[in-house]
Amino acid sequence: MPPEPAPAPVPQQPPRRKYPSTIGGALYILVLVAMAVGIAITWLAHDWRLGIRVVAGALAAAAGLRLVMPQRDAGMLAVRPRLVDVALAGTVAAILFVLAANIPDQPT
């Protein structure tokens, strides 16, 4: 009887990180925090125009960061191809800016 082959070594998983592994991941978190601040301003301060502008600014920043960051560093900012990410985030930011500037005040 031939000897039994040795069992294959089990590959070990690297330890899980508790922090963003790329600069893009950290910047993504900052974009989310800015958006949360904009939503909080809209909800708590009852100044919806300022809150929407903050959200639009966060989206515009995300689009700009996605445009200039290399793919390997983009982290969670890279969801789709670069031009699609930039076009979508930039378009939504521009629409929010325009809407916040052009919607007339309603009588109370």
C-alpha cells in the first residue's frame, strides 16, 4: 500500500481590518459624514436649502475625488467605471444645487 498523501495546508485568512484599507475608503467615510450633516441640518435646523446644499457639496466632492484618484486607491468611491461614477454624482449634485436655488419659498 502506498503511503497516504499529507493533507493540504489550510490557507489562513489575513486578520480583518477595522479601518479603511485605502485613502478612498477614508474619503468615502468623510463624504458619508458630510451627507449625514446635510440631512441633519435639513431635519433639525429646518433650513432645507442649506442642508441640500451640503449634501450636494458632498456629492460634488465625491465626484471630484473619484475623478482624480487612481483606481487602486479609490476604495468605495469606485463603484462603476470612473466616468460613470463622476457623471452620476456630478449630475445629482448639480441638480440638487439648482433645485435648492430655484424652488420658491412656500407661504406658511
